[in-house]
Amino acid sequence: MRQRHSPRAVGPRRLPVRIVIALTAICLWGTGCGGTAAGGDSGPEELPIPARSTLPVRDGALEFVVTRVEFGATHLGGPVTGADAAGRFAVARVEVTNTGDEPITFDYAHQQLIDSRGTAHTPDLPGSMSLNGEFRHDYNPGVGTTLQLAFDLPADTAPATLVLRAAPASPGAAIALR
């Protein structure tokens, strides 16, 4: 009678390393290594923000500080999970902090960017999610983070005013971007 040999077992240390390498490769391929501009794109231009616009503003229990605005990218994120603009993306980097006593949710859908023609735009959800991973963020009292809001603007306009809100019915805090 012949003895059957079991298949060669992979050692316990080698299997996790192989899994980690495979998962890392898949993640990098799917996100394009987190880039913000596609190959043929000259990349976004950082817009100078007026000094008064970098001061903290509040709406309800949320405090906002705009730290940077970039404009001109036509693609955000990776080649598979990214987003293409119909015009050009304006990306506002905003520090959001809950200054209240209760937990609060920051929702992208409540925010607006008004362009140089006076037209209001809501955030581009695929573009914003490619930068942040989510479209809403929950904050406990005293907690904050930095988010990037992507707005798809017509190519012949420019960002003028960012309106940030804690809730859909609130008036919001208007921040001049030029």
C-alpha cells in the first residue's frame, strides 16, 4: 500500500505575510496610490485664501476653519475608485470641530460652494468620498478632524464663497474665497 503525502503546508509565519502583500497590492491598485490628479492633468492650483477667511467660523455646534482651496483638477482619487469632473474640481480643506455638548453629524449634502457667477453647488459625493472615504462624519463634543470637500464647477467659473452648515435648515457660515 502506498503512503499518501499531504500537500506541503505553508508555515504559519509565511501565510500572513503573503496575505498582507496581496491585500496591499489590491488596495494600491484600486486607489491609484491616493493621487489627486490624473496623468494628463496639469494638476490643481492652490488658491490664495483671504486672511479673514482662515479664521474660525461657527454654525450651530460646529466650528469650521478653511485651511486650503485647490482648483482645476479634472480627476480625484485613483483610476478605479476616483471621480471625474464634468468641469473642474474645487477642493476645500476644512477643519471641522464639534464645540457643543451633544454628538453631531456633519453631512456633505448640507454644504455649498458659490461660484463666480453666483451659482450654488453641492459637493460632488464621489469626489469627496474618494478623498475622505465617507459622506458623513459623526463628532462627539470637543472632537474634530480635517475633511476635503470636492465641488464640480463649470470650467469657466471659479470658487467665490463656501457656505458651511451644521444642519440642512441652518443659515450656514459664509466664507469668502477671493
